Amino acid sequence: MTANDLGGSIDALITAARRADATLDPANGLTVVALDKCGAAAIDTGRPLIVLLRDADGAEELPGRGGSGWDLLARLYGAERSVTLLPSRRVSSIAACTSEGARGDHALYLAAVAPLDAFASPWTMPWLSARLRAPDGCPWDREQTHSSLAKHLIEEAWELHDAILALDSASEAERPRAATDLAEELGDVLLQVVLHSQIAQERGDFDLSDVQDGLVRKIVRRHPHVFGEASAATTRDVQRNWEAIKASERAAAGEGEKGKGALDGVSRGLPALSASRELQDRASAVGYDWPTLDGVRAKINEELAELDEALAEAGHPDQITSTPASSAAALAHAQEELGDLLAVVVNLGRRSSIDAEAALRGANDKFRRRFGDVERRAAARGISLKDADFTTLDALWDEAKAAERSAKG
């Protein structure tokens, strides 16, 4: 925005702001933005800010950030943050200005604030990470390396996964709390990204801006149907384009000569069901998949029959009845067949838009709930679980199952 846009008043506002803040030097950075455009501006709370108080003529927001105008200023700086109205230089607060208005002033001035006074600023977390790892920071943070933090990223990712499922299943009354929990878990994952970037920056490898630059370039490059001339009418078209582009990237990087294929890069550290889904997604993207679900269902029956045959060859081993396997080799064969069956079940879920990992976790949660109900029912009737026969316990399980279904309506 130029001085001409405001009839030459920018200079006057800056002069008034400098009278209110003797440390203000526009050469060190100064943001000037209209109130109704605050949502579209990458406001750095570490720099002084002049907000032009003009009537809103179409509020805008940066993607990923909701709110504009007074609401956004309150979130970035705090509702009670002191502001100086210009040109009168009357001191007020964001909250007071929101409710009372500017009463004739044309702008407000906010001095730069320290990172710990602007929690919502996107620049605060990188600053905080560097502060924690400073010589006088936190001993634990200073000791961390990429390797030592790896396990925490996995843990935080699964906690985020649980928060997503909790939000999906939340009632309207539970949703605000579940949404807050999800935001918190997203923050924990973001912390891992920032910490790894800080460690890399200290070593001179890369910094957070390199992470962001690489990510944006990759996403744009892999979406030519959005940012280029390619077309993709279906999700499957997108997947095919994605895998073709990745293959081109590998070839350009010289990786094609090393024998890398479509399945390379799937982490062996993934949970087995998730890894199976990812492997099958990638194979499908290059055309290796059953034409219809009938083929998947038929394969399940085939693998189940092969598992039955392998278990018979192993002598139907059973830990409960202390029946051992006929041999280690026979048991290993049965394990292999069980793996084949699980892989096809994962494929059925994939084709049906069901995440097998999430489905099994849901089944685990359901088992915990129902078995806990069985324990409570048994205790109420003076039944010892260890001494009760299976028929009695199964009847309690059926009661718990019926009660759960009834509660769900």
C-alpha cells in the first residue's frame, strides 16, 4: 500500500507512531495493513504494526488461518494488548477498540512484542525451539538428536491418530473438547518438525525455510492437474500421475540406476497393517490390482483355505490346550499363510475405503470396553473369572454386547 492510496497520510501516521514509540525505525521493518486485510497479511508480531482503521470492504483470510480484523489481532497479540491510536496517540487496548471503536482516529499502532508475548504467531515456535537448545536453555532439549527424537515423532503421530478418531466419533456436545484435543496433538507433531529443523540448522544442514520450500515445490510438482496442464478426473488418475512423477524424480536423481521401484521408500517402521496398505496403494497406482472386488473376496477364501491346510500340516498347534506344532518349519509356513490372509484382508479394506489399521484399533477398543463390562457384571454377581467356565463368560459377553448396542440406539 502506498502513500497515494491514502491521500498522502502514511507519512503522517508514521510520524505520529514515532512520537509514541521513540525506538521505531521503519528501516528495521514496519508493517502497514488495513484492518479488513489483516487476515490476508503475514503479520510478524516481532515487527511494529500500523493498522489502518477503515471500513471493511470484503474481509480476506490467509489459508489455514481463520478470522480477520479485530478477532485476528486479539488472537495474535492478546485482547488486552496496549495499542496507540493515531494520530491522537490515545492509549487503549485491542478489546476496548473492538467494543468502542476508534472514535475519529485513523489507525492504531502496535509496538513489536517479544515471542513469548505472542503465542499464536507462527514465528514463536521456531524461536522457542532455538531458545530451548541454547547453552542456557533446557538440558534435555540440548541433548536431543534426530535419532533420539525419532521415537517421539511416532508416539505423537499415533496420539494424533487417536485424537482424529475421537473427533470423528464425538457427539455435538463432545465435539468442542475433541476439537481442542486434536489441535493440541497437531501442535505436538509440529513441535517435532520444528525441533528436527532446529537441530539441522545448528549443524548447517538445512533450516525450517528449506523444509517449507522443499515441501511446497514437491506438492506443486506432483499436482500438475492443479498447477499445470495435466488432467486428472478421478482419484485413481491422481495416484497414477503421482507415481509417474515420483518415478521421474527418482530417475532425475539417478536413483533409477540403483534399482529403486514403486515400492521403495515405504518405511519398514510403519505398523504392519499400514505398511501393507501403502504397498498395495503404490502397486495399484502403477496398475497392479484386481479389476473388481470379486477378485479380492475370492483371494480371501483361497488364502483362508491355504492357512487351514498349513495349520493342519503343523498339527493344529494350540497354546491353550498345550498342543505344540509338529515342527518349527511347519509353524513358520502357517505364519506365512496367516500373513498372506491378513494382506488380502487389508486389500479388501483398501478397496472399500476402510483403513485396516483403524478398523483393528477400533476392534481393540471395543474389546476393552466389552471385556471391562464382563468384569463388572461378573463382580456384581460374585463370579470369579478364573473359575467360571467359557459358557458363563460368553453369556456375560453377549449381555455386554447387547447393552452396548442398546445404548447406541
